[in-house]
Amino acid sequence: MEEKLLAFCGIDCRECPAYIATQEDDQEQLKKTAEGWSTPESKLTSEDIICDGCLFQEKRLASFTSQCPVRSCAIEKHIENCGLCDDYPCENLEKVWDFIKTPEAKKRLDEIRRSRKN
């Protein structure tokens, strides 16, 4: 089984459709994912969601990832993920969880936090 590629917010990038499509160079899936993630206020293109994972600074990032306050904060604090932060969980992180609607992200970080305290 492949190891998780855990984003700062707890998302496993290897489960993200944008990451998967990027790694497989699947242009059709990138287009479908962009359409599914678009809103009337924010139309995304396949180019907008090309992503090699937010942990990497020298690789390709989805357009919104470079502006993510959670990512910026974690990089500034030099932490591996938000579960290791003294301020966990913060307002920015809770907003991201609410937006992405992935409860597994919080569960992963909660588990990391519990395991580090033991």
C-alpha cells in the first residue's frame, strides 16, 4: 500500500482527484474535476488545479493552493502538518475543513496529535 502524502490540513493528496489526474497526466479528468469544483463565482480550468501536492514549494501547485492561509502558516512555522501546531485547531484550519468537506482530514490530524502527545 502506498504511503499517505499528507497535506498540512490533513488531506491525503494521493486521494485528491486533482493530484491523481496531475500525476497521471489525465487531461480529461483534470477538466472534469475543475468543472466539479467550479462555482458560479469562481470558474476553474484544468490548468488551475494542476497540483503536485501543497507540501512542495518547488513543484506545481493548484492556483488556490498558493494562496491557502493554512499552507502559508505551516510553512512559516516550519511544521510538518497542522496536527503538530500549538494552535491546533485554528480558525483558518476549521474554515478549510468546512470548505473541503473532508472529515477524514481532521481525523488524521487528531490522530497525529494524540500519537505525538503519548
